[in-house]
Amino acid sequence: MDRDRALSLLAEGEMEIVGLLPMASNATLLTTVDDGELCAHAVYKPQRGERPLWDFPDGTLCLREQAAWVVDDELGWGLVPPTVLREGPAGLGALQLYVDHDSDADLQAYLDEHPGELARLALFDHVINNADRKGGHCLLDPDGRLWGVDHGVTFHTEPKVRTVIWAFASDPIPDALLADLEAFHDRGAGSDRLAELLTQAEIDALLDRVRTLIVTRRFPLPGPGPQVPWPPW
């Protein structure tokens, strides 16, 4: 389904919990969402199921999930599955369209065959300051399209990028992606849509990161401290 139809389904459909998705550090629930015309699976992350973190304010991870989708939507990159913030059976949470995917996908093989797509995801992680890009958060759907999921620990004001995708470090950013960043920055990085999801300091830091990428025109190098999330997959 297209973007608008998916968002409508997620926002207005009736939710029913199917079960708990395993191996997640926070409550992550598989649901169905049905508006009478369409029914689909979605991933529901309720605010009240978030585990407290020392470096992120409590109760903000679902807001950051939504903010990541907003930024991706503003950039027009189509990396994050349609996502809404809404009330559900367990209260307020992020609801994201489930992506059917190959859990045994080989990211190295994908890098060899589709470096441009993986570069875009790597750049997206620098834009949103993603502190947890594990290999398992990169999904390939049956058509071979790349998706990025699990963006709860993002948009910190301090540098936090931890990722398994460092293959492009110091490489020039492709011109087409730079043009997208420049247009995104000139529009204010979607500040009006992010105002209820992030603090002003976090929005300002987002703009600063985008400016730096535009000026340097290169993918950042790994910084000090942990550079890869644990576990990496």
C-alpha cells in the first residue's frame, strides 16, 4: 500500500495484540490493525513498556521512533516503514507497519550489490544520531528493498552514533544525498513536525549535524568511545 493509505490504516485501524516479539529490550508487540477495508501486521512499542536509560529521558523512546519517521519522510528517503504515534491497548506508543523480511539476509552481500542504498541508511543514522544500528535493524523485504527499524535511542544532543555500518567512513557523500540534506536543512529540518516529539535543544542539534555534513561533504569517521552497538546483530 502507498504511504498515505498505510498511515491512515495505522492511525485509525482497530488494534489487536498478537503477541510479544522476542529479543527486544523494551516491550515490543506484534499487532494486527484493521480499518474494515484493510488488515495488516504492525509493531507496537508502548511508552509504558520502555526500560529506563541513564542517558535518555524516561518515556521518550516512542517519541523518537516517530521523530525518525518524520525526518525520513522530510528527506524523502523511504527508509523507515510508515509509523504513527497513537493510543493503543497498552496506552500511548509508536505503531509501525510490519515489514516482512528475510532474517538471514547477508548485509555484506547487500553492500557489495547495492552500496548506494546502504550508504543512504548510514547517512540517515548520522543525521538522527542513531546510537543502536544493529545488523538486525536493517531489513530486506521480499522485493529486496532496504528498511531501517528500531530508532528509539536517537536524537541525543551529544554524539552517540553506534552502528555496524562504518564502510563509508570518510567517503564523499553522493551529490544527490547532499542535495536532499540541503533542501531538508533549508526547510528547517521539519522542526514544526518535530516540536511535540523532541526538545528544542535536540532539534537544534539535528540542524547542527546536518549543517556539518553539508559543509564537510563526507561521511563522519568513528568518534571516541563505543562505535558498534552490543550485541552487533
